[in-house]
Amino acid sequence: MRSESAAKIITHISNPALVAAITFLILLNSYNLATPLLVGVSWTFSTFVPLAIVYLMTKRGLVSDFLVTEKKERAKPFAGAILSYIVGSLALWSLGAPKIVTSLMLCYAGNTVIMMLVTLRWKISIHASGIAGPTTFMTESFGAWVSAFLLLLIPVGWARIRLRAHTPAQIIAGALVTIASTWLQLIIYRAVL
């Protein structure tokens, strides 16, 4: 039972929306851009709105639990998160936020679209994606040493498997698909933005 409690704690700590908040804060601080406005906009659309959507859907019975463990229930929370990331990207762009900050929000939108499409057929790990995407983005921004944070996939993967939320293949796919997607998006955003 102790290992199950540890797995639940790891699952909650590694919630992709919480990881997004930390990632934006690190990125903004690193470029001396952590103004209340940019932090507020980033956190609102990357963390607070997606969490609020799932919370409200749980309260209204549209999803069975806060982690949206049922594959068939995931499309609506994904759609809400995608919309939030797109609005967040537009808000950051309209505020004149640096391209790197807007690119991060756009990567969240793009990766979530891909996760939603995959989930229509197969339950891929969003927790693994939530570690792999920001780590890939930050590795591109700050150097190869940041890729060491991919090691967080080990406890996160263990926790999701221990809770019977995912198989090892779903964890690996969540990480690999998101790494590839983030790299591709960064190439596109560098050329376009």
C-alpha cells in the first residue's frame, strides 16, 4: 500500500498543468521576463484554465475523475486545453512577449492536439508527455544538460504503471511522440515567428 501512496503523490506532483507552470516560470526568470503580467497570462492559460476545465467537468459528471482515466472521456478536456493554449498564445503575442515564450505556449497547443488525436484510438500517457515536452523545449533553449530532466520519466512512468493507469508502451509512446513533436514545432516556430 505504501508504494501505491507514493505513486499517487508522484502522479499529482507531475500533473502536466503544474509542470507547465514551473516551466513557464523557469523560462521567464531565465530571460528576466518574469513580470506579473507575463507570469499571470502564462499560468492562466497553461495551468489554471486547463485545471479548472477538468475540475468543472468532474463536478458535473462529464468525466469520472480528475485524472480523466477513462480514454473515452478525454476528448472534451483536451479540446478545452487546446483552446486555452491557443488563446494564451494569442494573448502572449498581443502583449509582445518574446517569441520563445509564445513558442512554448504554442508547443503545448500542438502537443495536446497530437495527444488528443492519438487518444481517440489508444490511451497514451499525458503525464509522460507533460515531462517530455517541456524538457525537450528547455533543452533546445538552454542546452543538452537540461535533457537530464528526462530521467523524471522513470518515477513518473513507474507511478502511472503502478496505479494501472498506463502500460509501459503508453508511457514510452507519450514521451517519444512528444519529444519528436516538440522538436518539429520548434523548427517551424523559429522559421515563422
